[in-house]
Amino acid sequence: MENNDEKMKHEIRLESLFFDYGKEQFLNWCRSLNFFRFCKSHPYPDDLKPDRFIALTFFENDAELETLFSSLEIGVKVEEDMTLNPKDIVSTFSGKTKVFGVHCYIDVNKTLRTLVLEISGNESDQFSLDDTTFQRAKIIDDHLSTLQIEFISSPYEDDYCITPEFYPEVWEVL
């Protein structure tokens, strides 16, 4: 019975996403991206971020992080622009920059050794997601496919991140 309840939960969420974004458009977004995953915001007040596309990779040390920044053409320098925020020991750098010339939000966590790329919002509303948002993610995603960087398929392991592992039916082509 528990599996049916889980399945129902997924179906209801997907139907809600299909309603919000259009079924064909939403399925195209998910199926067209190799590294970015659609992540739905958690209910308020748990998550103050918008719906977004997220890609996550790991790095071993500062030298590898610097190589990542160079490979991704990230518009900040590892040593010069990344200063530790004394209030937030975990996060080394968070902010907007360009990745392959596309505006993107990045978060570098030196404790967890993660680099997160996040695409959200559009010109008129930072909390709205539309095809222009997807196109920005797609440009970066296409560049990522030319590099030898391993990205994690499920950036967040919860029901709010639409991944092949949690929602295989999204990737099934009928």
C-alpha cells in the first residue's frame, strides 16, 4: 500500500507541474537537459527559492575548483572574488555570474566540495519559470556535454527534484 501512496504522490505533483508549465513543454525541458534537473520549490516557509534548473558537481581541492571555473568560463576568480562570509562558514561563494556567457547563480561549498549551477527566473519575474529560463539552462547544458566533468543526476534527493531516479515516467517516451 505504501508504494501506491508514493506513486500517487508523484502523479499528483507531476500533474500540478503539467498544469503550471504545460505537459509537453515540461516533459521537453526535463528530457532535453542532460546535467540540469528541474527542482520545484518546497512549500513556504521551507524554501524561499523559486522553481529552478540545478546542476551539481563535486571537486576535490582548490586547484580542481579553479580548473572547473576555467572550464565553465565562470566570470569570477577563485582567489580574488571568492571571500568567506564570516556569518556563513560553510558557503564560500554564492552569487550571480556568467557561465559560458549565460547569467547563472552559482554556489560553491568548500566544506561539502560542491559547485551548484542554478538557473531560475526570467526578465520580468525572478520567481517565474518559462521557456527563456529553459533556453539559458540548455545553452550551458550543451556546453557541459563537451567537457569531461561529472555532474550528479539527482542534485537533491527528494520529491521536489525531478530526476530519472525519482520520476522515471518523465523520461519514458510513449
